[in-house]
Amino acid sequence: MDPLSFALIAFVVVGGSMFLSGALLLRWWPGLRRERLAAPTPEAGPATILRWQTTRAGWQRFVERLGRLAGPREGARLSKHRQRLAWAGHHDPRAVLVFMGVKVAMALALGVAYPLVGLLTQRVAPNLLLYSVIFGAAGFFMPNLWLHRRAKARQEDVVNALPEVLDLLTVCVEGGMGFDAALARVAEQPEARNSALHQELLRMIHEMRAGRPRQEALRALAERCGVQEVNAMVSVFIQTDRLGTSMGKTLRVHADSSRIERRHRAEARAYVAPLKMIFPTALFLMPAFMLVAMGPSLLKILAVLNRAGH
């Protein structure tokens, strides 16, 4: 092989691998979200968060019909699916039907895909029934994996946003505002509409304005978030309201402890980071180092072998 061609191919392989790794990091790494790199653009929020979308697309109506056929009939299973969807941020009552319909549709699509590929390529597909069942089962359980990842990411966003919310509540309450007014002031900030915790607080405020008792709305907030930190915060708020103690001091203590817990989580992740960096370092940096160190020697060896061959 020509030395110039070898160097060009090595450059393309190394550059392509680095580009692919950067794209994967931008897609999957939480600290490199695309929203953090983009310029902030103002978005208009909905008129109210308690109203459901009435217009539906054709695929939504189709998967809803599938969900009615294959959806859970028992109240316990239905409540479990509804709670998991609420943790992921889907509060629409039709979300359970859509989710179950998507599971059935993906199972049917992937189950039919393998024999369909064999039919299109005009080849006999080996183990047709076995692979169809495997692909169908994979398609049926893939939405569960997506829902778990989405709920986990949303709960992580809620936990990370909790100290700032408690600090703002502390400032508002110590400034003379009532607790309900402070919650409304924090939840209705236009720059925080994309935060999951602010959306749940806004929903709680609208429920309280619609006539729901404060303690019941706070418990519903904890159930929708599904986070231990929010459960502890709600318990503290309810206990403070019942005992009549100072809400400002309670918020100050809870905000300090929440900030300390977030710092401890960051320190724990920082301790684990070097171990997680070993595999990417060995996978991406070592080939580049070997190429830089051994590239000139390999080029000279190839040139000598070419002369010897001639």
C-alpha cells in the first residue's frame, strides 16, 4: 500500500471515530445536552396545564384502539402504568392507552419484519418462527425501556432543580409573601417553564386554585414526581402547616440540607468519573498515540519493503 494512502486511511478512520464518539456523547451524555449548547429562545406556554389536547393525529387514534384491545383491565395494573407515565411527564388520561397501543404496534411490526425481509430478498429465512417471536418480544418491551429512561431523567432533573426552588421559596416567604403566593410566584416564572419541577408546581397551583386542599395537592405533587427528596419536602410542609411553626425557618433549613445533598451527589459522581474514563481513554486515545508513535516507523518499513520487492 502507498504510504500516502495508508496515512489518509488512518486519518479518516481516526477522525471518523472521534466524530462518531462526539455525536454519541452529545446524544446520550446528560452534561452535553443539545439544549445547553443552543441559544435560549422564548417559548409560549399553554393556556392552562390542566387541559388535555383534544385534537389527535391518526396514528394516535389507531394506537388507542390497539391499547383498548390489549390494555390492562385491572385497576392495580392500570394505576401502576398511569403512575409510571406520570413520572415520565405524561399526565393525559389517554396516555395509558397510547402506551399500550405503541407496545402492541411495535411487537407486530418487528415480528412481521423478519419474514418480510426474507420475502423481499426472495430467500428462505432460517428459524422463522423463533426469530419472529424474539423480535416481537423485543418490540413489546422496548417502550418499557424508553419509559424507564425518560422517567429516570425527569426525576434527576427534579432533584437537581429542587435546591433552587427551595431557595426562591425561602426568599419569597422571608420577604413577607404567603406560602401559596410564594409557590405561585416561583412556579409561574417564564424562564423556568421547561423545568419538570416547575411544571409540577404549576399544576399543583392550578389544582389549589380549582378548589383542591393544599395538603392533598402537595401529596399529589409527591406522587407525580416519585422522588424521595420531594416526598421529604412535602412531609415537612404538611407538618409545618399542621403545627403552625415558622415556614421561613423550615424552608431555610430544608434548602440548606438539599443543597448539601446535591453537593454530595456531585462529589460521588466526581469520584467515579476516573473509573468511567478508563475505557474511553483506552479505546480512543491509545490508538491515536500508537499511530503518532509508530506511524513514521511503519512508513519507513513499508518504503524499505517496497524497494526490496522491486
